[in-house]
Amino acid sequence: MLCAKRSPGDSQINGVRRCDSGDLYPILEASSGLNVKEDFLVEYSSECINPGDPHHRFDNTQLDLTIDTHDVLAAARTKWNVLLFQPGLVGGHCIGVEPCYLTHPTQQAGYEPETFLAGRDVNDSMGAYIANRVVRLISEHSGSRNQRRVLALGTTSKEKCPDLRNSKAQDLVAELHKQQFEVFVSDPFVDEVSRHLPVPAKWVDVSDVLAGTGANAEDKFDAVVLAVAHEEFQCLGEPMRSQLRPGGIVFDVKDFRPSHVVDARL
């Protein structure tokens, strides 16, 4: 492993001498009788994992599960070469369907593409996973009620899109309905003709909700779930909280709103 020098005078870390390709390649070639880049390759580590350092190694790095996912992503953005993938409900065709064009013929050929299939399992289970988190948070914050109501904001497969096909937000709605919730949905991109979901759900206009639908406590919600990050929902914050029952929660799937105006997110 090569450790990059970050300044001319910085030649050691924790007593371990840094080296670069000019130091290492001749040693490896002389001892092996092979030629670098022809007979073998050398991996480069720009993150300076220190050889010989027992306290800074991959195998004993602790994962603190209380760290907010989006704080980790914000830190990752300080790296020039990082690939950022945000958690959420990934629907549509590219991620939701097209991998099947690879996995199906691969399995027919007798090979089990475990990495691809693991990705499919995670993506396909996200709707139920989020629904279960919402249910658990409602129970923790407000206990059990005979009639539980949830408002899901966004039902399309992605932002700024009217397409309901392959929408994982619908999986979320279906799971909440399965768990005996009365589910309300709102999406400014879905017209009345296209409002078809696989389970019973009541379509509402979010502006009507904010205008006073929640005047009666029984008309308010146990949870509001920001499922799709439409710009039309950007202004929702404290006004939406006024439509929550005591102990009600706002769950942000896509890190769409600031953390101080929501109760939980992925």
C-alpha cells in the first residue's frame, strides 16, 4: 500500500515512513523479478491507512449507528472523488426494472448474481421498511389509537414526474394500509384521472389540509411522511405540524426538509 505525501516535509505518520511509487516500485521489481504495470499492479491508497498502526485499521473501525446518514453524506461531499448515493424510495425503470434484464438470464445460465439480487432485495423492501419505522415511531410518541391516520406526500416514482409506474412510494402506502392505517395521499403531479393506487387511499390537496381540515382533532394525522421531494412541498414545515395529533411525527424520506422541522428520516 502506498501512502501519499501531503507536504514536502511530511514523511512519516506515527513513526511509519511514507513512501511513493519511486521508493516502492524498484524494491518490488528487484525482489520479484517482475515488471510493474506489466506483470503486476500496485494499489494506491489516498486515505493514508497507516501500515503497522493497530489503532487505525479497517477491521476495527467502529460504526456508530446513531450517526445521521445525511451528516455522513455531507462529510463525504468534502471528498473530490466520492460517489454519493442517498437512501430513499428508488422507483422508475432504470433501477427498479432494468437490473432484472441481467439477473434473469444470468440465473438461467446457472449463475446466482448475489450482489445484484441483494441490491434488488434492499430496494424492493424499502417501502415496507420505512412504513415499519413510521409505525414504530408513532407507537413510541403517541401510543395506540383505534383510528390511526397517515398523510403521505408524494406518490410518483420520482420528483417532478407524473408517472406512478414502479413507484416505491406506493409500496409505502400499501404497507401502511396493511397495518390498518387510514392513509391519505397528496401529489401535485398526479391528476384526478391518474389517481389509481393498488390499495384504498384518500386523495387530498395538501393546501386544503393546511387550510383547516385539521380543525377537529379526529381529522388530524398521526404522521406525515414526506415520500417524494416535490418542490411544492418545500414550504411545508410548521404549518404541517399544526395538522398533527398530539405526539404526531413528520418523517422525511429524502432529507428534503431541515432536520429541526422533522422528527426522523432515513
